[in-house]
Amino acid sequence: MSEALPPTAPACEPTEAGLQWLIGGIAPISLGDRLRLRAAAPLEPVRPQRPCDIGLFDLNARAQLDLFTKLPPGAPGG
């Protein structure tokens, strides 16, 4: 029969948030890891973007009538 290993106290480290337990086989996240993650993340705008309401992308202009419209026969002015 194999002998059971005596339990060892888990490692811990003090942080700003308090005492943090370290799990065996898992390395803590370092500052370099955090910086690499931030550098690889897509850019986000500082403030909300305004819609592009000019030219092809102007959705309100699509609701306007044409300047020259062919009137059906019998319509006033046609």
C-alpha cells in the first residue's frame, strides 16, 4: 500500500485586494501578461461615435422625394 502524502499548506501571496491563494501548477498573472493582453485587444473609441449621415450612408435622405418625379397621367400638373 502506498503512503498518503502529508497535506501541505497552499502558497499564498499578499496583494492590494488581500491575501490570494496560489493554486499548484498555475502561474499567477504577471504585469507583462496583462500588458500583452491589452496590446492585443482591439482599439475602442474614447467617446461614442457619431453616425455617418452624409452621402451614401445618409438614411434620412433615402426617405426624401425625388426632385423630378414623373407624375401619373391625369394628376394635377401632369
